Amino acid sequence: MNLKELKSILKRLYKVYVKKNLKKIFLALFLSIIVAASTSSIAWLLDPAVKKIFIEKDTTLSWLIPILIVVAFAGKGLSLYSARLIIIRVGEEVSAVIKKQIADNIVKSDIQTLDNRHSGKYISNVMYDAGQIQNLVSTGVLNLMKDTFSLIALVGVMIYQNWQLALFAMLMMPLAAGLAKSLGKRIGKAVGKAGEASGVLVTFLSEIFRGARMIRIYQKEEKINDEADLVVNEVTEKNIKTSSILIRAAPLMETLTGIMIAGFIAYSGKLIAAGDLEINNFFSFLAAMMLAYQPIRSLATINLAVYQGATAFKRISEVIDKKIEIKEDKSLPQLSLKNTNINFEKVFFKYETTKDLTVQNININIVGGTTVAFVGHSGAGKSTIINLLPRFYDPQKGVIKIDNQDISKVRLSSLRKNISLVSQDTILFDASIKDNISYANDSASQKEIEKACEFAAADEFINKLPNKLETKIGENGIRLSGGQKQRISIARAILKKSPIILLDEATSSLDSESEEIVQNAIMNLIKDRTTLVIAHRLSTILGADNIYVLKNGSIIDSGKHDYLINNCEEYKSLYKKQIK
């Protein structure tokens, strides 16, 4: 990252996120000045302490000066505490805004964009980057203010005590600053690599968690343990490297400090012998110089937090700034439904990650209130057609219409409001059954929810549960069977009361008994509604009003079952395979 890019990132971070907290930052700035004044006063008070108490043996000041020193330390501590509290709050607020923006981006992102991301790694990296930005705003800003003012005040005390010694100290200080800065750059790079390794580890552990059953059934425990060793060792090595760079500074800085103090004592001895320096001035100067090295080291390594924070913000900006291709346009009219006729006109679509077209020249006419099915081998384009209707994706060519209205030219919310989806991969939340069903309609009454459960044949098992509708089902319904999950999904779709239903292989993963129950529930769902079905088992769509047969992304034939079984070889082949 070059200096120009760094400045641009920091400028944006300030304008968009930090500027709104200027009042709090200025308060922290004022408190930092108090910290600096308290720190320098501690060093300055050693002058009268040595002179009046130890040399002149002034009994009057023997109790006053210690009290003033205590007050100075207390003032420093309280001011530093308050400043840190304020800046930490600012950092948390900035981090919260960024996290909210990221969450909003995930919610509004195109499905294709989300499909291209690894959820575990993505979330891990985002959280890590947000933490780095928070650290930059809170720790970095506070240290910059506090240590800058403290260094200025302490240098002022040194000049006040003896300008010659001050000149000597200031000539030595750049050496310490340069050393710390050099180490800071290396630390920044090392910490960045350690963060990447930690993200890989989080992703790996999440995959182990999700694939626990698969790991055991295929007896891959040893293989996973070996892989875990490699990943953990990589993280360990990166962390050790980071720590070694951090602690490497200690002997170098201590040696340099020793050299500086030795030189200071030798030079001070000459000044005292010549009568140009009093012993009280010596001790006050020494204290100021020793106190000055902490802010020097801190300021010299501030680039660590800046580098990490700027790099993190650069990565997050790529997420926040990503253009959302499919978004709500409130200037567009609402979708108006009358017959719910659906038309695909010369539709072409290709995924970003594929070279060839997934679907091509799709022409479909669906009469409202009827059921149409899409069949074909895996990869034929069935799911893509289904996903184009609610605009999870937009076609590169062609038009999709509902009641002669181009779906790309109506409000997105009004389009999706009229569509319900029941898919093979049932999505349930870690909440109660009631909450999962009412997800479709927040204002639904208890009676309406119970009626939806009845139509979906879900009341049968729900009423047997101890807490019935209030039963917690765990993450993605882990405590339920596949058939039970599907019935909840169907109940949710029923409750939405949408005129268009999308069924994406809704029964493909069920056993025959569960399939029969779910199929009966589906019949209740699709009654008098426009329904698009992807069927794994052709037996479930024999009664469809129209069946489209797809091959390599194109519709090769269409009609009812009786027609296709006698006239379409592709359909006949699919059907015979399942009969066997």
C-alpha cells in the first residue's frame, strides 16, 4: 500500500465514520492534554522535591510536594481512563456502523454474489477486519493524541531544566524512534499474515462442525486431525513470528536506553562538575527523559495500527462498495396481478463463474392458476429458470413477464411479495416453530398459523411436542426430521398466501412415507395458484398441466405426461430410469 492510497483510505474513514464523533474526540483530546500535563508535572516536581526536601531540608514542603505528586498521578490516571472510555466508545460505534453496512450488503446482495463467497471464511475475515478498524480508531487515535502531547510537555521540562542536556537527548531520540518504526512495519506485515491464517482456521473448524457426520461415516478422523495439525501449526508459526518481532524490540530498546542513560550520566557529571547543572535539575531531567521513551516507542509503532486498520478498511470497502445489480427501485410501479399469467420470452442466462450459457432461448407461457413442471438431467437449467422469476438473478437477454408486466420494471418488493418458495434445502432459523412459520407473515394470528399447520399436515407432529408451536427447533431445525422441516416450510408458504408458488425439488430428499404426506400438503398449497415445479421424482408431476423438458439449457419439448412419454425420448429415458 503506497502513501497516496493510505491517505485516501484514512480520509474516507474519517469523513464517513469518524467525523460524526468529533465532539467526543475533542473531549478525549482535552483529557489527553491533562494526561500530558500531569505526566510532565511529575517529572518537574522532582526538581523542588530534591532541592527543598533533601538539600535544603525544608519541612514545610516535605508534605506538600508528595501530595502534589499524588494529585498528579491521580489526575493522569482518571484523565487517561476517561479518554480511553470515550475513544473506545467511538471505536465501537464506528465498528458497529461498518458491521451494519456489511449486514445490509449481505441482505441486499445478489444471490449470485453470495453464491461465490465462502460464508465461513467471509464472515471470519469481515469480523477480523472490523476489529482492526476499531483498534485503529480507538487505540491508534488515543495513543496519537496522548503520546504527542506527553512528548511535547516532557521535552519542555527537559529544556527548562537544561537546554544542553535536552539537545543531547533529542539527538538520541530519533535513533529510538527509527528502531521502533522499523520494527513497527515488520510487525504490521506479520500481524496481517497471522490474521489471514486465523481466518483459514475459523473456516476449517466451521467445516468440521458442519461435516461431523460425513467425517465419521467415511472414517476421515485421522485425515482431518492431520489437516488440523497443519492449519493450527500455520497459525501458531505466524503468531510466534509476530510475537518474536514484538519482543525483539525489548533487548534493542533496553540496550539503546542504557547507552543513552550512560551518555546522559557522563555528560551530566561534566556539567555538575563545571557548575552548570544542579543535582535537583539532574533528577528532574532524568525523570522527564525516562518518561519520554514510552510515548516515543508508542508513536513510532503507531504505523502498525494505521497499516492494519487501513488494510482492513480497504478489504471491507470492496464489500461495502460492491454494486448491487438487483435492488429495490422505489420509483418503479407496483406489480399488479389479475390472472397471474407468466411468460418467458427469449431468455438467456449465464453465471459469472461459467463460460457457457446455463439457459438459452427459453420461451414459456404459463396460464394463471395452472401447474407447470420442469424436468431434465442435473445441470439442464431447471433451478436457474425457477430462480429467474423472483429475480434472484437477471437474464442477460430476454424478458420475463407476469400479466404482461416486465418484472425488471416493477418494484422488486411487490414482485417477491407475490411469490412463495419451497425448496429441497429447507431454511429454518434457530427459533420456535411458530416464529419460523410466521416468518412469512409477522401479523398472522395464532388461528391463522394453526390453520396453515393443518393444511401443511404439520399439526400432526407439532401437537405431539411438549411445547407445541413454541418448541425450539435448533439451528436450521436440527431437532426435526426432513419431512417435518418440509411441512414447516410449506406451512410458511401457505401463511404467505402468495398467488405464485415455486417448488424446487421439495420432496427429493424424503422417504416414501414422508413424501406422501408432504405431497398431500403441497396439493393444499398449490390449489388455484400458479405453480412452477422442479421434480426429482417424475411420479409427483404426472398430473401437471404442462411439463417442460430441458437439455443443455434449452427446452427440447413440452406437453402433458401422456404426450411426452410417447413422443419425447429424453423424457421417456428419465421416466424409465425412475421406474426401474
